[in-house]
Amino acid sequence: MKILVCISNVPDTTAKISFSDGDTKFNKSGVQFICGPYDDYALSRAVELKEEHGGTVTVLNVGEADADPVIRKCLAIGADDAIRVDAEPSDSYFVAQQIAHIAQQEKYDLILMGRESLDFNSGVVHGLVGEMLGIPAVSPVMHLTIAGNTASLTREIEGGKQEIEATLPLVLGCQEPIAEWKIPSMRGIVSARTKPLKVVAPTGEALSTVEKYALPPAKGAVKMIPVEQVESLVDLLRNEAKVL
Amino acid sequence: MSVLVFAELENGQVKKSSIEAIYYGALVAKATQSTAKVLAIGASNSDTLSQLGNWGASEVLWLQETWDSAQIAAYAHALADAVAQEQSAFVIVAKSVLGDAVAASVAAKHKAALATNVVALPDHAAGVTVKRSIYTGKAFATVKLHTAVKVLSIKKNAVTPEANAGVAEVKHWQPSSNAANTGIKLVATHKASSTVALPEADLVVSAGRGLKGPENWGIVEDLAKALGAATACSKPVSDLNWRPHHEHVGQTGLKVAPNLYIACGISGAIQHLAGVNSSKVIVVINKDPEAPFFKAADYGIVGDVFEVLPRLTKALQ
């Protein structure tokens, strides 16, 4: 089985978000970058499927050279090789186009990625890629097993879940608990240094551009209610906050 | 030219989030001197659909198919066809599992710029720009859309719908061709029987590890019932299997935007706050006065949830 895992290089979940250059650029200084947590789940499941069924796992990132440490970590976790499309991942359509372009050259049985990236949270790249390739895309997938040409999967929907059967090839957006996150072993880290990481030029253009960033307005001070007067909260919510 | 809104039906009714999308679409239509049309797919009735005129829809294209929500390709095929027939400049969906999936497919079919998590009406001053939530609610981006067709997935509370008496013309509608079979087969759907769906809820009562165990959720459910609220939980609670995963609110779970979010026994880690920071009013109840959540709250009570929740419930009844 040939699996492509698309990963994003994103600020750590605890990173303080700020902008520079007149609020037109993300301020990377002092920010730790990680493989998107949802992408990490996708990669872990891909490595498990390879162990179970044989085959290869290729990691794909659309990003600049500063994404290489995160790509190497994915190789250390168990991917066989990696491709980096050398470009800023400027919008969902642009990223999807790169993935579809590569998938058209190499036929993959499964294209896995996180349900959304942790920076722009668009959650549409899997859907765009599926449409571009003319194959089904399903998200967010919580369980995935493969038997022959058939995938059995569970995805989350509002207030519950759906069990779905589908035929490969497929594009899937993944989330927990599809697999346990894997920590790279010492052997994995050493072998990752020599695994192939191919850098390729991008194709096509983005359809949207960010003009400006902004932070949310600061929250006002909290109004503390003494525990003896718990009941007064109801009145405050009704008449002051007007939410009841 | 038109603005086309994709409306989701549930038990014959238009989902609340779709009403917001229709109202949003009507305001976009007004700003661009065009009309707001709705594509509704599923079982319903003409009376219900004609009432969408109250929210600004001039016409409803009604496709009476009862596809399950896993048939994304069928929904997307129909919507993309309607976009072509109606020459829509804007396609509006409400953010949901189905809505975002359909939006992505339609954007790819029409090579249209796509913005999700949109929080405000478009600005038409120089081209078309929209404000969207990014970094899990920790920031916003103003995004310029460069294509003739623009697809927007709007977040809850992007607009506050106000009804104005109106009647939409309901037309029975069919796509010009059928979608190819994608081989996606829905085997089973498991849905919680809770009365209020969390993603759409205006009021949410959420609880964390401070509840000490799943057997203690009765006091959370009682408060939620007294309020007519949905229940939610923190990530540790879902990881421990005290509550189902679809109730998990936070950076890697559901992002909610209710009018009122009551957090009980949740310390307020930055990852949890990321899932709730779009809430209008936040109430935090925690026995630890140093809990970081108080800094993000509008109202705070330092106290034991086992004492505070039943008293609140009683005060509401």
C-alpha cells in the first residue's frame, strides 16, 4: 500500500500569537514550530498501516526550508521518504493544488492529513484534493482499518459519529483517536538523516491573499461573585449580560 | 447574478446555523444589488421553506432527495450545478461537517476562492475581503478573494438574524445531471439523544476534571436542563472516557461560540480556551482562585462545583 501523508508546520499549541510588519506577517520570533497535531495522528496511523500491510509512507509538506526539521521528525517516526514543495502555503487552494499535482504523478492508495491545520484551521484541503483528483474525501476520521481494497472508517459528526465503508483510493482528514502519537526512537532519528527529502518547485497560484492580521480585543476584567451570593449570578446573566 | 445559500435540513426543518447563513446571504445580496437564493436538499414542505423569506431569501430551490450526510459528492454536485445555473457570485454555507466538505468540493469544481470560519460580512471597498478567525480563535485575518465565484463558510454568530416578513418562492429543482457514484457507503450513524446540539447551542454548560468522575455528571446535566443548554467537557474528561469525544471542546476538539459558556471545574489551559474564546459571555466556577480560566471569564465564582451547581440550578427553576 502506498500512503501519502500531508503535514503542516505550525506554531506550537501554547504559542503566543503576534504579528509584525504592520500586522501583515506572523511574528515567528520565539515561536516553536511543530508538526500539526492532527497531521501527527495521520502519520502515526499511516506508519501502523504500513507495518500491518506493507508498502511505503511518503511525507509531503508545502512549506519553506524552515519546515525541514519537522519533516525530518516525521521521517524519524517511520515515513520512508519526504517531498517538500518549496513555497509558502498561502491558501487552501494553493496547498491542495500542490498535493493533487504530486498525487497525479504517483498513484497513492491513501492520502492522509489532519482534519485541519492548527494555524489557519480551514479544514478544507482534504476536500479540495479529493475533488481535484476525482476521489472521495472524508473527514474527520477517528478510526480507520483497511481490508483489501476497502476502508472501514468512523468519522465524527455533530453530536455523534458515522461508520462508513469506502473503496480506495481515498483522501482522509484525521483526528484522535485514530492512532497513538509516536515518539521517534534513537534508531529512527539516526536513519531519518539519510532518508530522501526531495525539494520540488510549486505549480499554480493561490486564489486568495491575506491583507491584514488582527488580535481579538482584550477581555474586560472578570466580575467575581462571592460564593454566598451564587444565586445573584442568574440575575446578572438575565439583566446585565442579557444572555438568558 | 445571485447569492446562493446552501441550507441544511434536519427533520424537515432548516437548521439554525443555516438560517444564519441565509440571513448573511441576504445581506450580501443587498450589498451587491442581487438576490439571495437558497438550495435546500432533503425532506421538508413548501410552507416551511417559503418562510425562509422572513430571513431575506427570495427563492428556494428545493431538491427532494434524502441523501445521508456521507454523500458529500451528491450534495456538492447539486450545489455546483445550481451555482452554474444561477450564475452565483457568492456561495454561502454555515460551518458544519457537511457544509465545509461541500464548500471545498464546490470551490474546487468552480476554481473559486474559499474562506472558512468567516466572522463578519464581506467588505466591498476594494475588491472583496472577508474577516475570518484563525489560530483557533486567537487571531483574525482579513482575506482578499480574487475569483469571480467566492465560497464562504460562516461561523456561528457572524450575523444576528432579524426576521422581516417575507415569502420566498419555492421551486422544485433538479440538477442537470446526476453525480457519479463515489462508492461511499454509510453503514451506521450513532447520535446522542441529547436535546440540544452542542455546535449550534446558544447556552453551554461544560465541566472538567473538577467533577471527579463520570458518575457526578448529574449536577452538570441538571443545570444544563434548567437552562436549556447543551453539555460539553474538557479534553482530559473525554480522554478518560468520562464523556463522549463529540462533547470535547478545545483546540483539538470542537470550537464553540455560544452566547453563554459556563465552565465548571475546568482550570482553563490555553488549549481549552482556544475552543471557547468566541463565546459572548464566559462564567467560570472553580474552587481554585488561581485557575487561569478566571482571566478569560466575564463572571467568576470561587467555590466547590458540588455546592455551586445545585444552588444555581435551584435558582433557575
